[in-house]
Amino acid sequence: MGIMHYLLTFLIAFLSVAMHPARMVAAPGVNGDAKRNIVIPEVNSTFVISADKEGKTVTRIRHHLVTTYRATSAPATAKAYVFYDDTQNIDKAKAKGAKPVYTKATGSGIFFDDSRVCLLNIPIEEVGKDVEAVFDRTFNRPDFATISFLGSIYPIERYSLTYRMPVSLQGVIDVVGHNLPPQVKIDRGISADGKEYVVSVTATDLPEFKYEADAPPARRVYPYVQLTGFYTDVNQLYESLRSYTLASDPDPASVEAMARKVTSDCKNDSERIAAISDWVHDNIRYIAIEHGDLGNTPDHPSEVLRKRFGDCKGSASLIKAMLRTVGIDGRLVWIGSDNIADDWTETPLFSTGDHMIAAAILPGDSVVYLDGTVGMADCGLYLPSIQGKQTIIENGDTPMIHRVPVLPPSVNTDSIHIDYSIDGINGLRGSLTESISGFYKASLLNLLRGSDATKRDNILSRYIREQRRGFDVMEVKIENSSPCGGPSVLRAEVVDKKAVTRSAGKTYVALGLYPGIVSLVYDMNKRRQPVFLRGLYAIRRSATLYIPDGARPVSIPADFNIATPNFKASFICRLEGQKLTVALSLTVEKRMIPFDGLQEHNDAVRALAKVLSERIILESAG
């Protein structure tokens, strides 16, 4: 599926290093103090929309963009840019002293796509003097060109965006704003000659686009406007989406043979679904290839099987075909990831989706979603990126509209327990057991799968250490390192060489229950954006300290509970004879932390971290 909505975030990261290949430094206008030198006094962006003879269908869009750049304190080089692909042409790219640079704009995780960026490196030699950049583009697939972000990698003083179209398109095509700050205004009207319907978007003082850690995807946080009305409703959009999937497979027999082989030992449909899902995850490598209409056209199932790789559409088509071979109603599913906040029924556009999966439809219209791109993951695990998302399920001429369930945090659990004893030389010595499920399990299994077998123990050891300094891991092993069958379990012998100190006849023990908790605090000094967490999850940490004979605790941490709109946590400490047990339970229940809630979140994390850092104090019982 199309990936154009990734490109804004891509460009922010791209410009920070691509213009300085020899050094990992910030480019002017992206990060660092240099960005304050360049501003954009004015942007004038005009889209001219053409219609067919009847005046109701958009046939082409021409875009004329004029941007001025100014250096405020020292000569500099500004970066002007527009995106394009095989559905649009760059007709002009011009600025004084600059030659266009045409380069790939392929996002992370994409093997190949037709997304490109046209760059102008504009020398600004005189401080305070405006330099102009001009781009002209033609969009040959207007229904693919629906989104315009309001902003740049530089601050903008005045912004003007105009859509001009035949008056016959009034009431058909509209402009809808998203994430718009108060200074953005949208006006609609008819031109003086009565021939054009005109939508004007104006703004002042737009801040620069800036990457921030764990920020929401671009379409959830940056202001943009969207052209709507290319499809009357989701049914008409489905007709267009489905048209890309109707080609017959030239070699269905090979798929049928593999499906029957994979499910030969299965006793029921649940086992067959799991077996097919696991086989595709384990044998079909995910390679994303987006190119023109190939961004919407699934490869033939037999070709995916033969090549042993495919993109999301290819793996979905193979899963569907294999399910149908063994008598299960397999179907294709169009879906948007969590990069996109829209629902299909509210915004019936190609840009509302960016992913394809498969579904098994069971009696009673029960739906089991199967994502072929997740690698080694339990059957039935829906990654956070698609949970809660509305789906279009293939259903003859009329689509089935459904929604992926939101799984509870307990599905993604990382639980560690360590039995500790005090070692006079090495601090604490213990036996560790770590149980992981959901995306924790999938992440580790896919990491192991993609690594050399000789590095397996090192990978497991690093996974266990989890920001623990002075922590040695030995005799590590993993149980259940395959999809399904419950959590994966890691076991190891550990030594924490820095956990015990002695002073004035007392022994101080730091159990280091969750050293990684400090990573949940966000720097508020320059942050402007909310936080979008990777998903809902549960962290469980516990440790038992066996107190040596002849010693007794004189200070232990108090129980603690805390809750915010996003997470809740509890800590307990229990003493039973010579055995002291501490336990932490932390559950993330909401992914989005609004900007005005970040301080409360940080305060809660710091309060919890303070409790977890308290040391246990022992002294001689005599």
C-alpha cells in the first residue's frame, strides 16, 4: 500500500544527515542552533484541479509552489524540497544558484518504492535578503494526491494554500483540516467570474517541523489539509481497491500442495489457521516493494511461494489462498496502521490505508486476522500498529466493515523474577527467570531469527541485562523459542557485582528491580509534542533476597502505589523470616500521553523510580 504519509518524518531525519555524509551533524533548519538562522517569510502554494467534460470527476491536478527563504544572522544554505513518485511529474524546480537534486525517499523498512524527493540547495549569500524557490508538479492520479502538510523544516511567517477547481466540483471535492492550530483559517467561495470554486488556507507563524523521540506519527501531530470527495463512500472506494486483486493465479496447484502439506497433521480449523500463519511467518521474508499501481496490486500467491518473499499484499494473498485450499474462508483485508487516525467510512480515500493483511472468516462471521509481515509471532497476536483500526474485508461486491480488537496490556507482558543470595565477593548471585509474551516475544524471536546462531547467547544475555551495570549473565537458555505455545522463557545465572556495599557494620543492598524505568521520563526543556507509546503492555519485576544467617534487615522500602491517565504501578515489599521479597507491577493502559499530561507522567515515573532505588539495609543480628 502507499507510503506517502511517511515522507514528512523521513525528510526531517534525511536532511539531518544526508547533506553532511561525512559527519553525523544536524543540517541547518533541522535540529540545533543553526536552524534559527533560516526562516521562510512566505509560502504561496496553489493547486489547480481539472475536471472531465461533465465537471464531476477530477482528471488532473497541477501544483505551483513559491517559497521564499531568508538568512537572519549569517550566510547559509536553505533546503527546498517537494516529494514526487511515478504518479506525478516535476515540471519545474528552480532557485537562484541551485540545481535540482533528485533522490530516493524510501522510508525505513521499505526495500524499494517509487517515492522520491526533489531538493534544491539554495545559497543565501546576503543576510536579510529573500531568495525564492519555485516548484511545479503535475498529479496524474489525483486520488493519490490528497494530503498537504502545513509547514516546513523551517519556521514560516506567512503561509497561503489555495485550491482552485471548476465550480461544478463544489459539493463534490472538499478540503478538510487536521491538527490545525488556531492561526490556521480556511475560507471557501466562488471566484469573481463565477467559474471557479476556491478554497483558501492561510496561516501565520507556523513553527518548524522537528523530530522528537516517541512523538506520534506525522499525520497524528502535524497540521495538514486533505482533499476529499474522490469516492462517494467506502463502497465505491472498495470497488476501486478490489479491482487491483482480481487477476487469476497462474499456478494455484503449487499453493494447494503446500497448504495441504503444512496442515496435514491438523485436527481442526483453529490448528489449520495457526499452521498456515506460522508457516508464512517462518518461510516468507517480508520485502516491501511499492511502485505505481504495484502499491495496490498483490503478487500472485504462487509467485510469493516460489520466491519465498513478498510485501504485505503478497503475504496476505498467499495466506488467503492457502486457507481456501483447506476449506477455510480466507479473505484479503485493507487496513491503515496507527500512522493514520482516519476510519475508512469517514474518509474513503486510498490514503486512509497503508497495509494489507488476511482474515479467516469462521462460522457466525467470527474474524481472525492474520498479518503475514510480523515474522515469528503468535497466531492471533495483533501488533499495536493495527489494533483498533477499522478494516475493509473482501466480501464479493459489497465490503464487510470490521475493526481489529484492542488487546489488553497483559498480552504484551515482560516478567522477571530473580532469586538472590549475597555473595561475599561478587555482590549478589542469583537465578533469573524471564517470561515474555506478545510483542516482547515476537521482537526477541525475530532478532534471534535474523542473527547468526553463534551470537544467540550474546543476544539473550544483552536482552536480560536491560541497562543493568555490573550485571553478568551466565548459562543463559531459552524455552519455547517458536510461535504459539505460550510465552518464551529465558533462564540464566546472574551476578550483580555492584549491588552490595558495606559501611560502619551495615550492608546496603540495591536490588535494581527495574533500572530501565528512567527511560520513561521525557525531557521537557524543548519538547512540543505529545508521546505515542509503542503499545499497551505490562511490566512485572520481582526479586527474593535470602538474608544470610546472623543478619537482619533494619530498613526496607515501603509499599507504594501510583496511577496516571496512562499507567498504573504498585510496589510491595514483604519479609518472611530470612526471605525478603519485593515486586513491581506496571501496566500501561493508554498509548497517547498528551503534551499537557507529560509533566504528571514524568513526576509519577520519578516517584516510582525513587522507591525502586531505595536500598535494603542489613545489620548483624547480634
